[in-house]
Amino acid sequence: MISRYDFSLKFNSGAVVKEIPFSTAKVPYFAVKKAEEIQFSLQMSNNCKIYGLGENVRGINKRGHLYISNNTDDPTITEDRVSLYASHNFLIINNVKEMFGLFFDTPNKVKYDLGYSDIDEINISSPLGFELYVIEGKSELDIIKQFRELIGKSYLPPYYSFGVGQSRWGYSCKDDILRIINDYEKLDMPLDLIYMDIDCLDNFKDFTLNETFGNPKQFVDEVKSHNIYLVPIVDAALKVDDSYPVYTEGKKLGHYAFGKDGNPYVVGVWPGDSVLPDFFNEEASKWFASKYQFYLDIGITSFWNDMNEPVLFYTKDRVQSMLNLAADSRGKNLPLTEYHKVLNGFAGLQNNEDDYNYFFHHFNGEVVSHKYLHNYYSYYMVKETSNYLKENSGDEGFLLFSRSSCIGSHRYSGIWTGDNASWWEHLLLNFKMMPSLNMCGYLYSGADLGGFGKNSTEDLVLRWLAFGLFSPLLRNHSSCGTKLQEFCYLKRKDVFRNLLKIRYALMPYIYHSFVSARENNSLLFTPLNFVYKNDENVNEIEDELLFGDSLILAPIFQQNTNKRYVYLPENCMQITMKSDTDISCSKVEKGHHIINVNLDEVTFFLLEGHSIPLTKNAKNINDVKSKEINFINNEDKSLFKEIFVPKGKSFELKKVELK
Ligand code: MIG
């Protein structure tokens, strides 16, 4: 049952797809205080557990820290971070005697103090301007299902987007792209998608390719002849440049966020001085979306959206005032307080939240300050882009995923989880974040495999791949200047080739499970304790997850060990794969185990009475579709009477004949 409470959200954010009448009753469970902010507080019992909040640091159980919904670009993702790139305002509170879900529908900040200030207390607060949904149900999974029905079905990406992706910030010309293709090909290593980051653009201008690409259509055709999809980046901001037709057209049409004087508000992003498309204005976001036609015309149908929190490296106004302050200080013997004003002023130029007060959007016929809309900027960016691509991208469908997100945008695109680092703890974070993202509607998602920032090591990439093989978005991505971590450039080439082929082998299961989670509003990655309700042993397990209906994953997250502890809540068959054809199976009983997983293999557990469909010898992601499906059965029956398989840009249910 879902109840909706009115706290003066003045407009429809777009998050929900079901109209639920407002309740006039008091919000249950919480003591509610109205001060400058509305505050909801609740005493936690000792065993209270909290789930959800999508893209955030720390564990699956969110109890014991502070989180603030405030879409932010800050590439240092440490465990004390309170906001990442997204605001996913859904959580479940299981306070033993009572269990319910909450969804704060708002583009404002929401602060979740979950036993942070007071170890026994939950305090959630937000300024007026939200709607609260309270969702009651008999279990976590029931609450999640109701919530997901409320917010609508998740984005369905094309089949090819489950392929193997290679990316690096730094590929900057035609030869860089062709070299990667060649280096993978000569090793017969799977590769399906190559990402084109900002250096591939002409001076960081959206919807361009730089001159090295020559005739872009010819270039794309050449790449396609190798069965590779190109995925250019599209940043939110547009370069201020009178010789850039996209910029001048948008200016003429009045499609940019504007300052108090009504002129386009100038901010700094990669192209230097830039303007922010006024995505809240439907006409403006439709106009921006139509610019993707440049890529569609040359045969590109896959995109990633970056910098759409939005990032403000600076605003022109604030830079000017800082430069003036610095100029005024020249030659003076500054008292330390004055000196710090200059120093901190410059340091505070980037993503200064005060600046949100100084630019405005057209939204539903009103002029609204960015401050009140911030967390939904990327929603309106991907929404119209997605609608446009749906109409115009042709038979295979389109890939779109974004860095910034909120609830609602899960219907239009996937996400990646931003600038992680090549740290073992970020591999574990990637794992733990998946169920939380799923709860909030994000199914097509993944982290930068191998780690984005910092230098990776070969064993980390191997272990990350062993988990990444199950991630809907499988993309090796790294920051500029970092040590090479492309699969094709690491030493154990045979191992990487074999592991990547396992992705193709698993695709029937991955695709089926993905589509089932979408159609049933359920999770692709499920914490064990959501399912095994009567087994105390699973209560705190966060380093094992159910994947789909039939598998338990328990990857290795630590360096220099092949061993780990695994608890199995039922009898399973352990399946260990060294390649798509080298597979060994053995029965493992319910209970506590220490397992051994070498660097060159992937292991997982198949539940009793379940089966896993596998293919072999696929050469690339599309080739998987034509391969015969074989089943490994644990006990003599298959759950797969019917299996979701790709059909065009969508899917169909196919009857399975068990042999
Ligand atoms: O300020 O486009 O998260 O994936 O490689 C950095 C360059 C901008 C941030 C993205 C990252 C991408 C990088 N971008």
C-alpha cells in the first residue's frame, strides 16, 4: 500500500507514473517537526536495517552514516562522502516490528542522518517542497516492487550494449580508435564497443568529431566493418563560440539557462566558457535532443552523457569578482584573513552552490532558480534525448547512459557510477552498490571496470572482470595519464580472452535475468537476506549476492588471496569457468565454506532445481544470438520453460525445449 503526503512540491517532478491521491492523515512511524526544514525522526531498534539510496558509498545496509541527495561531481570517492552524482531518494527501513519504504519526490536536497549524529536515531530532513510516499508491504522485495511500479519500468538498452566496452579518457583521434580495434582483433579478444571521450570532439564541442576523423561517415563504416559500435560522449554544456552553429542557434532560440539580466549564463566546463541548455524547458531539451541527428546520420546510435549534475568549473561572474579581488590585493601586505579570502575564493570557484541562486530556468511557464531544480537537471536532459533516439535511431535501438541521475530518469537511460579509482575497495563498492541501484530502478548500470582514477594493476583488473562479467554495463574505462589497463595491453592475454568469452557464454542468462527484473519490477542483484528470511546466517552478508533467480555470486575482493569465505543458504552446484568451454561443476552443501578461486577463473553457485543457459564459441555480442543455448541443470529440472531473448530492439519470450 502506498500513501502520498503533501509537503508543497509545487510541480510535478516527473518521477512517478501513477497518480495516488494525497492522504490527509499524519505521516506514520515518524515524529515530524517543522522548522526551517521538515524533519522526520524515528528511534531504531538494535536490529534495524536500512536499504536503498541507490548511488552512494558504504554498504548495502545504509545504517550508521549520513547521506545527502545533492548531485555533485567530486572525483574522490571515499567512505565519508555524503553525495555522489545522483539523488536516489528511495529507502527501506526495516525496524524489526515495522517495515516500510520511503520515497522523497523532490529536486531539493534531502538529508538522511541514519544513526550518524545519534547512533539510535534516524533523522531525515528536507526544505519544504517535496512529496513523501510511504510504501508498506510484507517484505523488502514487496516494497521494492510497489515502488518500482510507482516510478515506471526501467530503460531497456539494446542487446549490443551488453557487449564488451573499451574506453579511456585520452583517446583523441582516428588512429587511437583504429589501434584499439586492431590490438584487440589481432589477439582475437572480444570487443564490441569503443567509447569516444571529450578529446575526440572538435574543441570539446558536442555533436562534432575532430578533424582527424576525416569523413566521419566513412570512419564509422570502417569501424562497423569490424563489428564495433562507437559511443561518443555528450556533455551537458555547450561551448560559447560564434562559429559553432549549435551554440548560435540555441542562443537565438533562447534555449540556455539565464542570469538575472536574461542573458545566457556563462559557466566554465571543458570548452572553457560554456552555456547550460535549459533542459527544464521542454522545447529547449527537444531542440538539444534533435542535435543527436549529427551522429545518427553517420550511423552512431550509442551515447554517454557526462557533466550533467551540472558541473560548474566556474561561473564567469564569480571568476571576475575573484580576479578583481586578487587585483585589488596586488602589492598590499595582506592580513592573513584577507589572504585566505583570496585563496579560498579561488579554491571555491568549482561547483559553488551559491551560484545556483544566480541562474534560472523556464519550467512549466515559470522562471525558476536552478537552486530549486538542481537534482533534476540531468533527468530532463536524458528524457528528451531518449524520446528522440527512440523515434530516430532505427532497428537496433539506442544506448544512452548518464553520469548524473535521479529517480525518474531510470525510465530513459542507464547510468555509470562515475569516477571511481583503481582501488580494491572500489571493486567491493561496485558490488555493494548494484542492489541499491536496482532498488531505485537502475538496471542498466555499472562502474568503470579496473578503476577510473589512479593506476590499476593486472590482478585488480582480473578480479574486477570476474565480477564485471555480470554487470549489465561492462566497460573498462580509465582516466587520462593512468597506467594502461586495457585488457589487450595487460600481460595475461589468454586469460583475459577466455574470461571475456565467458561474458558471451553467460549472455542468455544475463539477458533473461535483466529483462525479467525489468518486467517484474524486481532486482537483478538481490541481497541474500531479502530472500532467505528464516536463515540468520545471511543477515549481515554483503559480499555475496543473488544474480537473477538462480545464481549466487561471491567474487574475490582482496589482493593476494585466492580464498574467501562463502555461506550458502541452500545446496548448490558450484560452477567454475576458465573459458566459455572449460567449465567444471561440483555439488556444494548448504553451509559455511572456504572457496578457492584462481585469477584465471570465475566461479558462482547454481541453486538446487535451477538451470543456467549458456552458449559457446560466440565471436561477438551479436553472434551470441545465433548460438545454440545449452543448459547446466542442478537436479533434473529447468526453470526455463520460457526464456527472454532479444528480438530487434526489444525482446520476446521463447519456449525452451529441454533435451
Ligand atoms: O571532468 O570526459 O566521469 O568518465 O572520462 C572529467 C572526461 C570529465 C568525467 C567522467 C569521466 C570522463 C571525463 N569526465
